[in-house]
Amino acid sequence: MTAGGYRATRHPGHALVKNKGSRGREEKTIHFTTSLDRHLLRYIQTERAKYDPHGRSRLEDLDDRDPLFLTRTGKPYNRPAFYHHWNKLFAPAQRQFKKEEHVEFTAHDLRHLRVTRTVTKLRRDAKGDRAVEAELLEGFKELMGWRSPETMATYLKTMNKRQAIQAVLDDEEAQEQETSHPLSPPTSPSGQPEPELNQELAHRADAQMLRPENNTDEFDWYEDEE
């Protein structure tokens, strides 16, 4: 994000950024909360000013092409810089938990999680009204800046597949319990309770559908931006 992209929208909580296929042009609008907007302005006045080569602390003093975020050496905070800190912090965070509780995920996974949670909420808010659901999802697609409708379709397909798998596994589990009347929850060969195993299998369906070869280019637009 550049100072020019931040100023261009002329609206708090909005900024223009580069997008995959934009050929270096800042044309995708991103949205953030008013509180984040305040933090961003405070960052420019304090933290960023310490590393700015010219000591500038006001947004209006920055050139349009100046990066909004800087490293401690005064260089643009780009993708390699981000992942340097991500990897540096991720390992110590994992050590807070037992080895069997470790979960590997990336910043890209967090983006998928945020989208999935939002889509789930919008579908719930529609209360089964297909027309309302379509309007809400279309608005969210515009908010995300997705050019292709296939992007939303892929998320919905993934969610529907997971729900179907979960329903089938839960039904089979219920039938097995009616037949065997177990005294304790049945477990898998690994000792994992079956309900938890069912959820894990459904989660794997998510992971499979969201693997790079199953994604549209929209999913990883920032991965290719330097």
C-alpha cells in the first residue's frame, strides 16, 4: 500500500492497492474499520516517522509513490519482510502448545477462514431466502474485489461439500450407536473420538478444495505481488 493509494479514495477506512492482473496499478479497494484507520494514522505519525529517511510524520508530506509501511531500515515492508516476521513469530507461538495440538497454517489460510466465516454469517442472516442470500453474497463479492463469480462459487462449493460430509458421517455414527448401544463414545483406531474424527474429515474436505490447484487466481492475488 502506498500513501497515494491510501489518499486516493478520499474516504476514511478505504484504500487502493495492487491486485493480481492490475499490472502494478492500485485499483482494488480494500476496506477497514475506523479504529484501524486511527491506528494507521498514528503509525504514520510515530512508528513510521522513526524509519522514514526524511523523518516525515504527516500523511500529506508523503509522495504518492511512498510506501505506507516501512521496515526498520527504511525500506518498503514487502511480502518477504512480512514472512520473515511471520516465520519468526510462528515457531515460538507453536511451542506454547503440546506437539499433538500443533496446527500448521499460513496467512493465506487466515484469509480463507475470514471469508468462510463471513459467507456463513451472510447465509445465516438470509434465513433461507435465496434472493436475499444472493444479494448479500453479491455485495460481499464486490467488497472483496473478486472479478470472477467462480471465486464465490468455489467457496460455496467447499462449504456445501463439508456440510454434506459432516451430515453423512454424523448419520452413520448415529446408526452405529443405535445398533451397538456403546457404553462410551466410539473411537477410531487411533483412539480419537468419532465425532471429532468426523469433524477432522470434513475439515480435510475444506483443505482439499482450497488447495492451490483447486483455487481460482483470485484466491492468491497477493502471493504473486512483490
